Amino acid sequence: MDAVNKQYRILYHHRIASKDGQYVHVEEIINSLRKAGHQVFIVAPKLTEQSEFGSSGGIVAWLKQRLPQHLYEVLELLYAVIAFIKLVSAVYKYKPDFIYERFNLFLPAGVWAGKCCKLPLLLEVNAPIYEERKKYHGIALDRLARWSQHYCWKNAHRCFPVTNVLADYLRRAGVNETAITVIPNGINETVFSRPQVTPAELPPLQGKIVIGFVGFCREWHGLDRVLTLMAKLQNPALFFLIIGDGPAIAALKQQAAELNISEQIFVSGLVSRNDMPDWLAPMHIALQPDVVPYASPLKMLEYMYMAKAIIAPDSANIRELLQHRQNALLFDMAQPQSFTQCLNELCEQPALIAQLGANAKLSIAQQQLTWDHNAWRIVQQFEQCRPN
């Protein structure tokens, strides 16, 4: 890639109150921008910066649970006014070259500050939050919520959706194609290329074929299918490693006991981000049993970099990164047996595991799926749209 030589002052704005998976994206982009020599100044809720990873948002989560929905949404919009004042103040203090904002609903503060201070606004879009919240939680101020989403998208100088599927939402909202640049999630090569240390908690796995899953386990992930197949194959070399926790764990452990394969499953519980490469290292087969249709799954990219044979849904957003039988096996979510067939094939073909894993890691380099490259693209896009 061509070098971006000039160093810029960047004002990074987000409204994330919880320090969870979505904060990984924030942290990685900021770190990569700084690594490239740019100065990044952050405007964000103070409670986020002060909290530990895994925190749920403190007072914000408390208010969301207890206030009437319409009142909570009014407070969200009022926060945008406060954020606007903070942004304008930060602009005068730090004199940034541009504003980079992580999109959120009822948050036109970045647009307002950009217009007021005559600065380009680059908007990172990780989800169509209006549609997402309306489907799963409902929206009280529907027209205002929809307006805020379209207003932010259409008034940003550049929008960075994480998949082309998500970019279609922006196109349908009327965002000009020239303002859309798809930037998928990435991998931190420094963290994931360091030598791995086997976690002391793990049982001996030499000679095992380790099937792995990372995440918060829920019933709709269908992980019971893994145990059912393991029992059917009656292969003591098969081992199921779950990295995470969740409400489905108790049922999975009970199922394993009923199938007499309790010795072939291990659940890590919550694992810190820094330790994730150590836990991923023993895996041979990595599962992505479900996916949000517009997402760029972070754990899937980590699977790829760690050279795992991935089983993932055959959906449009996944096909932006993976090709069936090239660097993964993709299953048809409409066919219940498709997932099991893919898993069965890999369990019986170690050579295919190695081939898919090697190609998956190669795809990271070929598609430049790193946070460092993402930071470079962000700056490149700014240089294309900055005022002369």
C-alpha cells in the first residue's frame, strides 16, 4: 500500500458506555492510528475510559432499564447536545484535521461539530442501529430515530460500513456512493503473532482434534449439534473447547454427561482479550454457527489469522471474506443438517483442516485485514475529501 506520510491530529468521538466487544474496535483503531504517528484525541463518556473490560455501562445501563423508553431516547438526544459542546471545545483546544466518529442513534453531534467548525467528518458505521433497535427493543420516537440515522449518514464526508451488505443500508438511505468505503474489521498482528502459552487450566490435548467456539453461548447457536455428532462418531480424539460463558453452558454440560462425553468438553469461562491467542492456539476447527447478516465478525478474523478451519454461515457478509472450500466450509442456515455435514467432513479429513486453515491465514494478508491497514485507509480517505 502507498504510504501516508503526513501526520494528522484526529478527534475521535464515540458514545459507547460499556467496555465490551464493540470497544475492541474503538481501541484497536485508536492504537493503530497512533502507531502510524497520528495524534488522536478522544471525546467519549468518561465512565467508559475508567471502566474495566467487560463492564456493562454503569449508570447508562441503569437508566435504560428504569426509564420509560421515550424519556430515555430524549435523554440520548440531549446527550448529543452535550457531546456537541464537548466536541467544539475539543476542536478549539486540539485543532484537529478531522473528526472521526463511531455512529450511534440519536447522535448527530459529530455532524453538527463538523459543520460548525468546518471540519471533515468521517463516520464509522458498524450496524443499521435504527433497524436493529426497532427489531429487538422497539423505538418510541420512531421518526426522530430514523431521521437521526439518515441525517448522520448523509452528512458525513465519508462513511465506513464494515461490510458491503451494511453499505446497502446506506445506499438505500440516499448516501452517495462516492462517500461510502467498506472497511471490515481487522486483526492486531502484534498480539496474535506472539508465541502462545498453553493455558494451565486446559487438559492435555496432544493427539486431539479440537473443535472450538468463542463467544457468549446461547441456545440459538446450536452447539448441542457438536456434542451430538461427537457422540455419534464415537471418536475419543474429538474435543470441544468453548471459550466463553453464557446461558446455554449448563445444558451443554448436562448433554455431554448424558452422552458420556464429559471428558471431551471444556468451558473456559470469560477470557481476557490479551489471553485470547493462547486459548485459540489449540483449536483445529473453529465455529461461527450464526451471524448478524450485516456484521464483520471479529472472532472470525481471529480464527483466520490463527489458521483455523472455519465453519460459518453461507451468508452474503461472510462471503465477503470467505469462499466455500477455499478458506472455509460454509453451511446453509436454512438446512438444519448442513452445519453437521460440514463438521462431520472436517472431523474425518485432517488434511482438509490443514488446507482450509492455511488458506484462511493467507486470506488475511491477501485482503489486508489488519487494524493497521484500516487506520491507513481512514487517513487515505480523509486526504481524498479534505478541503484544499
